[in-house]
Amino acid sequence: MRAPELAGDGWLNTGGARLDLAGLRGKIVLLDFWTSGCINCLHVLEELRPLEAEFADVLVTIGVHSPKFLHEGEAGAIEAAVARYGVHHPVLNDPDLTTWQQYAVKAWPTLVIVDPAGYVVHTAAGEGHAEALRRVLGELVTEHDAKGTLRRGGNPYVPVEEQPGELRFPSKAVQAPTGRILVADTVNQTVAEFTSDGETLVRRFGSGQRGSADGGYDVASFADPTGLTVLPDSVAEQVGYHVVVADSAGHLLRGIDLRNGRVSTVAGTGTQWRDGESGGKALDTDLSSPWDVAWWEPAGGVVVAMAGNHTLGLFDPVEGTITRLAGTTVEGLRDGPAGEAFFAQTSGLAVDGAKLWLADSETSALRWLAADGAGGFTVHTAVGTDLFSFGHRDGAAVQALLQHPLGVAVLPDGAIAVADTYNGAVRRYDPVTREVATLAEGLAEPSGLLIADGALMVVESAAHRLRPLTGEVAAGPRQVRGEAQAVRRPPTVLAPGELDFSVLFVPPPGEKLDDRFGPSTRLEISASPPELLAEGAGTGTGFNRRIRLAEGQPEGVLQVVAQAASCADGAEHPACRVTRQDWGVPVRVRSDGEAVLQLILAGER
């Protein structure tokens, strides 16, 4: 189809110019539909960088920022996200999801290729499509070079001058046994060590270059360090390092020896986990965007908030192993036995003795783990309901609302402080009364909290600083009665009764579906509420299914997980891949709705 025009509220990284597809005719255009709080979208930004370099003279990448949360649609938030994640291509602000709807997008992230003649030729949902995109781009270059319709050279991207600072979008902080405060200085690619008041910089671990090099404090490198935890003295003596760092973009855990400053890799291969086993020897196991870490004695190791695959891992520094502690990799909110629980972008951890508290960002939830008395652990939710509800509302926890929290801390009085990131607030949850209140407002994306010498401090990421909240705490909590909000995504209008459902997947050029070891595709469908689906829920192998929407259910969410295995065609030892995507499709059931729904995993509609 002819590519719809790009519509939105403004452009970033263009020097103030507004772009249109007519002006890009002759170039290959790659549209990346993303939102700044989506971990899969951040993975795609990394995947696209090599492609942007390889096809620099013919490809124009445009990020279409279509927000999920209210805060993500604010101009200042988008500007901060573009700087934080090093986005080096034009970005269109699409706050009302206008362009999203014109391209019939159903998931973050979604990639759309527009050929030099202005036609949509390929769509892919989710991450892990880099090699497939490379092949599609290569074919387009060959085809349009031959036709004489390919325009080389020139790019509308105009870089924005970055402002250096002592801290640059820091994420989290922890107090070392020496009393000094360690800050994950994310965009400066270092761990910064401050005096106990958090004001005087003592030294840095890391050269400031983005990478994964081990070595002395001045030569080692990090890739977006986010979380930190201090090991017990007895463990640190055995393993030779004192601090574990969640190196999120490197998909690694790093160790820091505070005596000599040496940095070493202690878990991860540097390759992002995609599928299959997720445990074993720590240095042989792929990780997926570890976002925070915390030593938790009941589990006997370092708990890892694995934001990239919605799980919690358990790293044993002494044994050098890592296993899955909780979660299934399905994105959602479900309590119960740890191995059956659903999480959504696990992002912040704090320990209160027998309980491990967790900020589960995409469900805007505060949750906790505790031993179940039978050798395992159980997951509970204190605040939060699902993937789509959020807001800033205090009161009884059962009706209180957060918006994409990233950090937690245990206060001296036993209450839980929450870095309510997208509300720009610090909230307080009382586990005894189960009441939520607000401690501080007007903060610039607070992402981490710590208790240093009994005082609460906040890592104010978008303000590039660490500061105490002494005055706010002294003033006491207050109540905010904000309105409930919902994810900013237009529902798909479907008719009640029988529905022809399908997932489109076309293997990339040079590959075919891999049926050597059984069915090459897998499809799982469920709904929230479950009553939305009268028939068709469950897991099967085909990408086409007749399902039935129940009468009397006006709306809900279809939850779909699709997976396809493909391999290089004709090779003796073919390279193979698994492509997977999770969708949560908001649905409104009306008599005038469609009786057909197709989701695109990869291919051309």
C-alpha cells in the first residue's frame, strides 16, 4: 500500500525542520514505532544502529514516538528519552497515536519499511528482526539501483548538542560499607562514588566509553549501568569484589572491587537472551537487560530484575551460577507461585528482611516476594492491577494508582517508598494499613531511592542529580486524588461471535520455516477478562484460528503470544532463529465491528 503521510505534534533531531514522505522519495525509510518506557523498544534502538551505519547513504530511519503512558507524550519527556538513549535519527512526536493508527500498528515496537517509491513493503512487530531487515534492505537497494529510483547521500538528521555534567541520567544508587554513595551514572557509562552526603565526587569506575571491557577503574567500560547492590562482607571476601552492577545494555552483571577499583564481568555473555534455557554457569548464560540487583538472604544470592524478559533471576556469586527465581517471560500481572507469576519489566528492588519488594514498571505496580514455607517463593501485589491502568491516586492500596515506577526503598519505619517515575513523585505504601500516600512531587523522573544514614535520597534522573528528601519527609505524607488513566491505545472494534484470527509471518529472504523438530509455529491466546473469549483460548501450533468473542462483554484485551522458527534455506548447517512477539490488543465489542483480526509478526500485509 502507499505509505500514509507522517503526522504528529513536532520533530526532534531535524534542526526544527518538518519532514514528509514526498521529500524523502528516493530514500528507503524505516519507521520505528516506539515509546520510551518500553524495554523491547530500547532493544530495537540497539539493533538498528549497525543497520543505520551499513546503509547510511540510502536509509533514513525515523522514530515515531507513540506513547503508552501519559507522561511519555510530553515534549520534555521525549526530548529526555532521545538524549538518554542516544537516538541519532529524526523522531516524530505522535502523542495522539495518529500515525500509529494510519499504519495499523498494534504493538510496541513495530518496524515499517517504505521503499523509495513510497510504498510499504515490510512490517515487523517486536525485536530480533535485524538480520531479516538487513536482507530486505539489501534487496531494495539492488532493485531500486537497477531501476534508477534510489537516491544516495544526504540525511535529515541534525544532532543536538549534548550538555556534559557530573551525572548524566543516573539510574540508581546504593551506600557502600564505607559510608560513601555509589551512583549508576548511566549515560556517562560509569559508576560514580560520592562522599556520604552525595555531593562530593570521589572517583569513578569506568573510562566513560560505552563497552564491556574489564580491568582497572580507568580502563573498564560499561553499557548503560543501572542497578547496584553491595555483597555481604563474607561473600565479598570469597569472590573478590564488593559491588554487583546491573549493566543493562550490555546484558551483563559486573563486579567492582572497592579496594583496587578493578571491574570484572561476573555473569552474562554479552548476548541478549532470546529463548530457551536461562540458567546455569553465570558466565555462559545470556541475560536480558538486567535493570536492578539486590542481595536477598532468603534466596541465598543476588536477585536480578531482568527487565528484558519480565523475570527475576538469582545469581550466586560464590557458586558462579544464575537461575530463574520467578516469572515465565510472559508479560502481565499474575500473582502466585514464583515459577508461574507474570511480571512486566521488573525494574527496582528493595529488601525488607523476609520480603523482597519490587517495582514492576509496565503494570505500574508495587509487588513483593516471600517464602511460601515449602522451599519456594510466592509473588504478591500491593498496588497495581494490569498492564493498562495507571494514574496518581492515593488512599487504600486496592484503588491506588502509580505510573511506571522504577525504584523502591524500605523506610526506617517499615513503610515502602516508591520512585513513581512517570508521575514525578515519591510515594509511600504502608504494609500495615495498606494505605498509599505521596511524599514528594514535581521531580524529574525519579528512578532510584536509597536510605543513606537513615535519610531518604532520590536519584532524579532527568534532572541529572542525587538529592535528599529531608524536607519532604519531615512535612509528612499527603493525599492526591488523581483520576484513573488508561494506556493510550485506540481499541480494535470487533463484532461479537465468531472471529477469523490470524498471525502473518513471512520468513526473511533466504529463509524458510523450520519444521525439522516439530511444528515451526506456536500461538497462545488468552484474554483479560477471561470471559471475553467464549472459545479459542489456549495454545496451538497454527497461526490461523477461529475464536469466539462472548456476548455481553463490551471490552477487554486479547493477549496473544506468537512464535515462529525459521532457518536459512538450503544450507547444510543452517543458521536458525526464533521470532517471537507478545501483543495485548485492546478490544471493543460492537455489532458493527469487524469479524476478522490479523496481527503481523513479520512480512507484508
